[in-house]
Amino acid sequence: MPDAEGHPAVDEIELVSVLAALADPLRLEVVQKLLVEAEGAERHCTSFGLPVSKSTRSHHFKVLREAGLIKQVDRGNSRMAQLRRSDIDARFPGLLDAVATAPA
């Protein structure tokens, strides 16, 4: 069962949900940008420069969070995104390596 923030436990992350989240070019871009960051790095959700409205951006991050690809944490009045790299690697070895080299 997802936690109070909507993050699924590692054993609840499903491949179909992960692939569906990555099927959108903007969400794929977010994950690829997080992959080049140091493990555990957090980025403000607006720092990705997505060319969409605030509500659409929020939707994209919700899809990534509910699929288990990212963890979102509140830092004061900001929401930060962090890639769940170790969780995804444990659940689906090699998937993020393929995502890192996929054309955006």
C-alpha cells in the first residue's frame, strides 16, 4: 500500500506502471535529468523547465511518484523530486541504464 504521500513500497512498484510513466516524453526527460544527478540528489520540480502549465506539471510528477520512479518531499514551501534509483534498480535491474541512453 502506498504511503501517505502516494509512494508505493518497493515490492509494489509494477513494471507496467513504470513503463507507462516513461512513455510520456516529458516524464522520460525528467527521469533522464535525475539520472545524471548524484544519487540522492533532490531537484525542485520547476527546475526541469517543462513547457507546460503548473497543473500539468503537477500531474506529470504525480504519475512518476505513483509509478514509484520518484520520491517527492516537501522542503518548506517547495516540493522536491528525487529519483528512487536504488529501489528501481533492485526491482528492475538494468532498466534505468536503458532509460539513461534512450533518445529523449
